[in-house]
Amino acid sequence: MLLFTWLSAKPENDVVYYPNRILKGLDTGLRTRNPVSWIKEALSATEDDIISMSGVDTAVYFVYLTTGIILTILLVSGIVLLPMLLPVSVTDHSVRLTNTTSNGTFDQLDQLSMGHVGQSSPRLWAYVIGIYLVSIVTYYLLWKAYKHVSDLRATALMSPEIRVEQFTILVRDIPNPPEGETRKEQVDSYFRSIYPDTFFRSMVVTDTKEVNKIWEELEGYRKKLTRAECLYLRSKTVGNPEGVRPTNRIGFLGLCGKKVDTIEYCNEKINELIPKLEAEQKITLREKQLSSALIFFSSRVAAASAGQCLHARMVDTWTVMEAPEPRQLIWSNLSLHFYERQVRKYVVYIIVALTIVFYMIPIGIISAFTTLKNLMKLLPFIKPVVKITVIRTVLEAYLPQIALIIFLSLLPKLLMCLSKAEGIPSESHAVRATSGKYFYFTVLNVFIGVTLGATLFSTIKEVEDHPNSIISLLAASLPANATFFLTYVALKFFVGYGLELSRIIPLIVYHLKKKYLCKTEADLREAWAPGDLGYATRVPADMLIVTIVLCYSVIAPLIIPFGIVYFALGWLVLRNQALKVYVPSYESYGRMWPHIHTRILAALVLYQLTMLGYLGVKEFYYTPILFLLPIASLIFAFICSKKFYRFFQHTALEVAGRELKESPNMERVFRSFVPLSLSTDKVDYDHLGDA
Amino acid sequence: MLLFTWLSAKPENDVVYYPNRILKGLDTGLRTRNPVSWIKEALSATEDDIISMSGVDTAVYFVYLTTGIILTILLVSGIVLLPMLLPVSVTDHSVRLTNTTSNGTFDQLDQLSMGHVGQSSPRLWAYVIGIYLVSIVTYYLLWKAYKHVSDLRATALMSPEIRVEQFTILVRDIPNPPEGETRKEQVDSYFRSIYPDTFFRSMVVTDTKEVNKIWEELEGYRKKLTRAECLYLRSKTVGNPEGVRPTNRIGFLGLCGKKVDTIEYCNEKINELIPKLEAEQKITLREKQLSSALIFFSSRVAAASAGQCLHARMVDTWTVMEAPEPRQLIWSNLSLHFYERQVRKYVVYIIVALTIVFYMIPIGIISAFTTLKNLMKLLPFIKPVVKITVIRTVLEAYLPQIALIIFLSLLPKLLMCLSKAEGIPSESHAVRATSGKYFYFTVLNVFIGVTLGATLFSTIKEVEDHPNSIISLLAASLPANATFFLTYVALKFFVGYGLELSRIIPLIVYHLKKKYLCKTEADLREAWAPGDLGYATRVPADMLIVTIVLCYSVIAPLIIPFGIVYFALGWLVLRNQALKVYVPSYESYGRMWPHIHTRILAALVLYQLTMLGYLGVKEFYYTPILFLLPIASLIFAFICSKKFYRFFQHTALEVAGRELKESPNMERVFRSFVPLSLSTDKVDYDHLGDA
């Protein structure tokens, strides 16, 4: 925080600490060394500010964090501090704790935990009531949150502003056109006959692989040219008024080959490529039409209604959906066929399932090897370093966690690739899919994997014989791993949010780039581009904390304050980042929420099941009374998805039917969907209209 | 058949044998004693004839019967007569059949069955291939049939004729109107804002309980009056030109109380009731508006699109669906609320599940008691009758089956009531729901219940320990019950189709009614009203035969010819009945098919599982190779429902977008949905328009 206060006050760092405000053309705020000012700003910002600065998706993310905060605070009051639970635990002297959950340093707190209550003691009733309370209030919170997010989405969708994607639908799986008709004519006549009044025009998706390649080459040369011109200009110093014309080699990687004058060479190449691009554009538009199209409607209701209706008799032809924003379209996925998408989906599911199962093995090995004792045996040369007490303490506490975190950071990219390979047509959907996969991965591997850890392998036979015993096994192994997860959560918010707020790594990278690489204004802008919040990993990471805190709340209550700090700090830091740093790369109008909702419920069910197991381990006679809870959670999930979910799939007509500020400029709507590589001034519009 | 030929030739029986033609205003055909003529007619009728005489639903039913015929023929060729299977069974002399499946009378045929092949003989490979063949060809047939039915449905839906239900949608779960607005205004403004061009008008559903009661009373008196007038007219014979004015008592059931002149009394009552009805109509329209409405659109596409779009943000408000035909609306269910419908649905499911489980007990008892020996013990007075050989033989063969059939005939009414209690808004949907329940009932109780029968109770402990053993148990008990099901199928087509074709019971009832009860023309017409085909019981009954024939095809191949006769005879007889007798009471455009499709697949899966078990009993080493088949069936079911099902839920827009013969008379469309009790000439239309 100190670093942040110090660094952010320097004007030359503005582009690192206020990029969102700069890009929006706002001033960068009062620069003061007062370390509280950013906190005040974050606290005073309203939800509307967030939406206007960072979009509905970010606002939804804060709804999630708020729910997390309330949930953890509630855990304290519901389970630990609740007047009835405290005396219940503290005054029970029937058990002497032998394997304390916190390495003997937090004896006082351990007295609050359920471990302190005797086997099959009637005092456990208090915990049963506590678990019920937590569950019921979670339902209430989730219900309120879902309703609130639904309102946010509706407000955004019925805004009188014109948003191009609200006038557009995406049609896939168009059958082959009949003899003597082009794809374009086929699509036009099909939709014109169904929507004679509201159909505006169509844009057939084309295979842009070739034209993209040429366009990228062209852009590359253009960039090179500006850079070379910049360098040339700068070399014209007083001492050398002619300047040095920059040169480069044209061979492999610029290392060998003939030496040429860069400016001349680039100009030559550009002049060569422009007609080639234009020719390729024409060919693409005429001959490379694929089996999908974007359809533009002149009214919002018509598009919203067309995006959710069944058009053809066979569901695998003319499949429609609401178009995503132009910037988040994944063009290469648009033309995959129905069955290809289905098959890809299931193949990806299988791959992900295999990944989840087999990642467990390296994680298990890591947690076995990264104890300090083992490391010293394996790598004797680190012994002298380890003997220093400070380093030793830090390593002992954090080594396995650091290993785990590094290991996990490799995964999201893989999962994102897999999600895109499913054939998902929009970036935001791919992010949601990745986030879901990552959640199951972390919960199954990190939480359950680490917890069961070595015990699992020794007792795998037992599990095979009695599959139900996995829950009681999990419950029995939980206490032993409390310390691990405590440090895990602490590390996450100390290091994680510290790095997040101070932005040391982007700062260093920016300054290095500025010094050594960036030649032009565009280069600089690229160097400080802040990116977006990265929901694909952020949401499941938070979800893992929710799961850990929930499941350990009764066993090792010490984890609850850590959880509160995590969510409160996260809320504060990210509010600052959302307002000032990150620039959203898409807007999905809160479609992330149903996923978050389901996963919080999944965490709750896991909590309920572990509690069931833990009370079973305590030989509490009335444990079966807790069986009602997972069932109640499933019913709740079912009702929520029935009531709310469809509106997150489609736009409700009453929302789309609100009046607009002005009638839309349909030509502009159409143009905004033309891919960059096809939209040059040279290609005449009429021709473009044909595809 | 002889009875039919003889009776149907008499002109006075026309109304029993040709009611559908009479009601359609067609001549009743050539009356000839040639017993072949009706067969010729049935055979020569095309699918279009069926559709024009009896609707798409009937045509779909024939698609089903045809599939059944092909399926059974295929079984013969695929399993029994297939060149490779015959020699395989016949030439295997390793087994001496001790418990033959056909009571020792069909030894020759038994040699064709799988029981004749030795334990774990490699010859069983031939059967594995046979089972695969049957499965694959079933998939092929079902795929073709689904496609064909989908075509039938599309053709019907895009007909240029005006069908009122295609311009109407049903809206339920309308929230309470805002202060100072009537329900009608609320609905109108809501839909007018979304569909400014195509919205025609709305009709709020009202609580017609009161008005219905008065209207029925009134109609009763009107009927009584016509009858009395008729009697009075007839009593004016030559001998008594004044006639006898009919009288009746107005007390309980017309048995006590004051004697009055019927004509006068009825006229008095009618005059009394008419103003009461009118007043009640006004009150109903004004004050008893409920939370659902019918919305009329001026275009078919608009209605089809509105019927499948999400209108409100919360899915539990403003829920829409395509309106069913006016004649099949179940008015009392229209205003049930979302959650009420959900809860009712699950409550009904639980009740049905309990019914299925506990009906097993009486059926078990019946099959134990209805052996002749037991009956003689219990009812000694039937001994003399039983001693006659003919009766004895018949009773021995058919007694348990008759008991079963009678027992089962009580069930459909109960299931229909339960289905309507679910809150289903249309008659055809209720029929489908009933048919589904009845299918699971018959398969679970009749087929599995009877097969396992007594064995189950003795081995229930074993099943508890190894739940998987139920399949092998089923397979092991199958052979013993082959005779029972053989006679069951035979009885079904001999007695069932005999009664069906000859219509002896409706004929007798009609003649009795005509002689003793019917006084007026309307009475007569009511007496010969033929009703519809009754899919609720007919479809699951046929499905049971499919299941039985499939599952026994390998074990007791004698059942296959019986199956063929059943379906072929059924096809022939019902084609006659559909063309000449039954009048469809609704048209759902083939929406029964997805249900039939799923259930045929369920029967196929059961077949595959029993074969798995039976080959297991035969200790065939490669049995696990059959595990692929149930999985393949599930994948096939999934693909079919993905590809075809949505069109059976909603009207595809390309279908609804076809041009109409003429623009619809919207006033007529609106009038056709007004319930009878509210549609008198006296209520002025404008007022009616308000609700």
C-alpha cells in the first residue's frame, strides 16, 4: 500500500495507475501522498460509477465480492461468535485436544472450534443449527443477489443508447443454397419472407484466413515504417542534420541477408501488398462465403425475438442466437457446424476431465517433495541458505503454497484454448467456460486433492469398497490440513492483492519497454495497455477461497477472519483497479452471474456434505438430519435457474421493447460488424453489402 | 369379421359403423356383404386420406403401427430366420431342453430359440450379431419415422387454411395489475407496446364456475323442454288429438314433490334463468378476471414467434405458449400459477410412482389366485362349471389374462385425472401425459412385475445386496413366463381387435338407447357419437406388445408371428375405424410422436438389457460387448431430441411464414375462443371485448 501511495503520486506513472481514466479522457484525480484518499474514493464510488467506468460485468463481480464478504461475516456470527456456540465449545472440557489444528500457537482460538466438543455430545446440536442457519442465509443472500443482478442486466439492456449487438442476430448452420442462388440471396430471401418489415440486411461470414494474413503483414510493415521514420527523425540532431537512415537485413529474423534501407523497403512492400489485399478481399467476399451469417434488424424487439425463436424445422439448421458485440466475436468459430460443435464440446469435456484427474498426480508429488526436509535431502546445496532462520521460516510456511500457485498459473491458458476449441462464438462465453472448468479443477485438485493427499492413496482400497466413505474420509482429513489452507488464504491476499494494488510488475515492464523498445506513440500505448480484470481466473480463485472458508469454518474457525480480510481487501483494491486501471475488453451484461451462482451453491453443497461427514466422524447420532440440506440446495438451484436463468440466455421482449433515444443508423450498425481486415476504404460498400 | 360384414351392411347400423363419414357429410360407401371390400378400402387409403378424414394425429399413429410391423418382421428375419441363426440353433445338440418355453407343444419351434444353444457356446456370437442388427435397424426406422412425422407436422402447420389457434397465444402468470388499471388494460398495453403492428386484441380468462353452473342448468331445462315437446307431439295420435301433456315431479330426482306440467315448468325456469345468466355473465366478465389471457395476433408468424419468446425478465411471470385449439382448452387449469403448476407436477409424479409400486401387490396376488386350482379351492361352487372340458381349457388359458386386463382397465381414468391435476392447459397434452404414465405402469408392473412375479419376493434379499443382479434375475425368469405373454398377445388381438371391428358393444348400447331413452334427434346423435381413437390407452397398450415381442424374440421366437399378426391386424382394423368410425376430438399436429419415439427406445433399451442378462446367464464370455448398445441408444435418443424435438414444442417460423389463402377474419378467430357459457347473442360484443 505504501509502495502504491508513493509510486502512484508520480505523474510519469499515471499511465500505469490510471489507464482507464486516461482512456476515457478523464483527469487522473488528485495526486496526494495521503494513503487514505484512494480508499475513500473506492468506498464512495457507487454502483453506477462502476457501471459507467467499467461495465455491468464488473458491477456483477462486485455483487459477488459483496456476497462473499457478507457470507464470511455471517459465518463468524452464525458459527463462531453466535452466543449459543461460543459457550458450547469453550465450556466443554471432555476432550483434550491432541492434534491441534494450528500447530499449537492458537490454543485459545482452537477452543472455539468444533474439535473441542466431545464425541457424540448433545452440544453438537448447536452446530447442526448453525449449519442450517448458514445455509438458509446463503440462500437468502443468493436470491437477493440474483434479483439484483437481473435488475442490473435489465437496466443495461433497456438503456435508450443504441448498442449495435442489440440489432443483430447470428445465424449458423445455414444449409447449402439451392442451385443457381448465392448464399447471400438465400439468406436474404429466407429472412425477408419471415420478417418482411424489420429485416434490414445480412452479412455472410467469410473465410478470412488468407486476407487476414495479408492484412497482418501489411500492418506489420506499416508499424515498421512509422518506427523507422521516427528513428530517422530523431537521428537528425544538430551534429548530424542529415540523420542516419535506418537499415535492416531482410533474411531470417533480420539477422542475415541483404542490408536494405528500412523506409524505402517498407514503402515498397506496402505498395506491393495493398493491391494484393484488395484482390484478396474481393475474392474472399465473393467466393469464401461460409455457412453462417449476421442478420441486421431495424428494431430491437425484432432482433431480440428473432434471436430466440425456432426458425427451421430441423433444429440443426438455421440455428440462431443473439449476436455478441463485434469486438468479442470469435470469427473462426462462427462457421463450425452443429454436430461439429457438439462433438467438440464433449471431446473437450473429456479432455478436461482427464486433465483434472491426472493433474492430481503432479500436485500430490509436489506436496510430498516440497517439505523442507525432503528438499534438503534432494538438493543438498541449498542447506547453507536454509540454515538462516528467517529464510527457513518463510520457506517452511510458504514453499508448498508457492509451488502450488506457480503450478496453477500454467493452467488457465490451456483451459482457455480448450474452451475456444469447443466452438464457442464469443469471447465472454469462452471466459465463462474457462472459469467453470478452472473452478472444478481447483476445487477437485487443490481442495479435495490436497486435503485427502497421501491418505487417499493408502485408503484407495477402502474407498473402492465403500464409495460413500469418501465424504467421511474427507471430513476426517480436513483438520490436518487447516494450516496449509490458512497460509494459502493469507498468501493470496498478502502477496496477491499487494501485487495487484502496487502494480509493480506492470510498472517495471512498462518502464523497461519505454526505455528500450518503444519508439512511437502507438508502441507506448501498447506498453501500458492495462487489459481487463481477467474473470477467467479471478472468479474461480475467489470461489476456491469461498469453498475453503466455508468448509473450514467449523473445524478451524481461525480461517474466518482471514476470509473476511481476503474479501474486504479484494473489494477495496479491485474497486480502485476497476475505477482507475482495468479496461473491460467486452460487455456481456452480467451473463457471468448464473455461473457464479451455481458455483457458490456447489461450494455450499460441498460444505454441507463435509459437515455431514464431520458430524458422522464425531459419532453424532442425529447426523442424518443434515441430509435435508444438500437436497434443499438442489431444489433452490433448480428454482433459481427456472426463475432467472432464461433472461440471462435471451433478452426479454419487455426489456428490448423500451423506446430508444433515436432511431438507429443501420449503416453504422452494419459497418461496426465488418472485420478489420475487410474494411478498407477502397472496397466499395455495395460490393461489401453482398457478403 | 363375419359379424362386422353382416351388421355393417344393414342401413340402420350406419351410424355405428360410418359415423365419421356421416358427420363429414360423405356417403357411407358401398354396402356389400363382400367381406374383403373394407380391407381393400383400408389398404388403398393413402396417408392424405387419413389426414383429411381423421387428422395428423391419426396419421402419426399409423406411422407408429407401420414401424411396429416392420420392426417385428425384422425381428423374424434378423433373429430367427436369418440364415446364420437358424442352423446355429438347430444343429446344436449340446442341450436337452428340460423346461421348454411352450409347455411341450411347440418342440419344433423351440429348437430355433436361444435356449437350445449350449452354455458359453461360441455359437452365441451369432445372437450378439443379431441383437446388434436389430438395434441398428431400429435406429434407422425410428430416424426415418421421426423425419416423416416432422414432415407431416410441417405440411399441416403451413397449410394455407386459417386455423384459429395459429393466431393465438396463451399467456399465464400475469402479475397483479398496477393500481388504477384493469387486468384487461394491463394486458393490452403490455402487448401493444411490444407488438405495435401485429397485436389484435386480448381475452382475459375469467372464472366461469358460477356462470357455467347457471348455463348448464339452463341447457338442461332446454333439453328437457325439447324432449317434453317431442313427447307431447307424439302423443297427439288420431285417437287422442289433444295429446297428453307430459308431467314431472320437481322434488328429489323427480321422484317426489309437486307434479307439474313439464313444458310450462321448463319454460318458466328458462325465462327465470336467462336474465340470471346474463347478469352473471356481466359480473364474470367484469369482476372475475384471472391471471391468464389469450392474445390474438393478426399474423401467423407474429403469433408463432410470440409463443416461444421470453417476454418478462422473471420467467415465472408472463409465461407464454402457443394456444391449443379452443375445443381442447382445459379452462380450469389456465389460471394456475407457475409454482402451483410445478408443485402439482411433482406431487402427481410422486403419486404415480407410488401407484406403480403398490399396484404390483394386487397384481401379484391376482396372478397367484387366478390359477384354476386355487379358484376351485376358494370358490367351491364353480366346480361343476369348471368340469366341462371346453370351459376348463378356456379358463385355464385366459383366466389370469382376463383378470389382468380388467384390472388394468380401471387405471386410465385415474391417470387421466392425475394428469389433468398437474395443471396441463390442453386436452391433447393431458392425453400424452396419461399415455406416458400408463406406459411406465404397464411395462413396470405387467411386464417386469409378472415376469419376476413370485421369484422376486423370495430373492428380494439377493437383489438388495447386488442391485445389478435384477437384470440377470429378469433374464433368468423370462423363459418361464413366455406362455403367459404369448396368450396375452393372442387375447389382445383376437378379442381386442374383434370387438374393435365389430363394435358389438357400441352397437348394442346404441340400439338400447334408441329404443328406451332417446326422444329427440339430439339424443340420438349423442347415442351414436363415436368418440376418438383414445390414444391415452391405445398407444401404451401397443407399446407393451412391442416390449414383450422384443424381449421374448430370442427366448421364445414363437411370439414373433403373434406380434406381426397383432400389428398387421391392428393396422388394418384401425385404418377402417379411422376412416369410417372415430372422430378426432382434437388436433395436436403429431405432438404425440416424440413420446412414442422415446418409449420405443425405452423398450429397446430394456431389450438390450435383458439380452445382456440372458447372455450372462448363458455364461457367454464376451457378453460385455453388449454394453455398448444401451449407451448407443441413449446417444441416439439425445441426438434425435436435439434435432427434432424443438419443432414439436414450437412452430418453426419458416413454417408459420408460409402464405395464407386469405387474410384471416380476426373477429371470427376471437369468437371461436369465447367459452360457450359466455357466448350468447345477448351480451354485446363490445362488452365481451373487455375481457
